Amino acid sequence: ADLLLAEIYLRNGRTREAETVARNAIARAPSGQAAAFLADVIAAQGRIEDARAELAALDAVEPNAAMRAAIRAEFERRYGQGGDAETHYRAAAVEGGANAALWRRYIAYVAARGRLADAASLLEEARLACPGDAGFIELAAKA
């Protein structure tokens, strides 16, 4: 409920209130989702380095390494350098193993940058990592 209230504040341009509510939410129930949201709120205020510092808390509150990397990838895609985002997308996909959603995010990120040959080769890697995923099997056959 706290993060929903913070989201409403953020959407209405009340970033300071959103930040306060998000910080309180993390204090009560630390989570990767809350840390990611707080970083977004801080970045929305133009405080990118402060937001990155908040993301450092992910290691303490998000036990899943793939999810930590995915959160960092999304943050860097929105606010940072492209190379950093790609590094985190790759880490998320590799750490996630057979998590097809993480591979799809990584491939989509690479393809969106116009690197279609690289995206096609990643499809093969994803197909091997997620052998039961019908979508990867079909796409790899078309590539």
C-alpha cells in the first residue's frame, strides 16, 4: 500500500513525498521492488548518482541475483549508460538460467539498439538456456 501511495505522489509531481513514503516502506519491509522504486523516485528528481547509491542496498534486500541484475538493468536503461544496462541485462539472463522472461528482456534490449545480428545469436543462447521454451525454438528456426 505504501508503494502505491508513493506512486500516486510521483505521478502527481510530488517527488519529495513519494521519496519519504518509499523510504518508510523500505524501513518497514525491505525488498528489491521497494529499493528499485525508491531509486526511480530519486532519479526522477535528477539525482542519478544518489539513486545508484540506493540501488547498492539491493544486495542486502533482494536475495535473487538475477532479479538484482534485472533491476539494475532497467534502471540503467532509463537513466544511465547503454553499456551498463547491457552488462546488467546479460548478468540477469545468465544468472536467471532458464528464466525465459529475463532472456527476452536482454534480447529485446539488444535488438532495440539495432544490433539484430547480435540479437539473433542471443536467441540461440537463450534457446539452449531455456530448452523447453517454444518461443525461442520458433524464433531460432526463423533467424
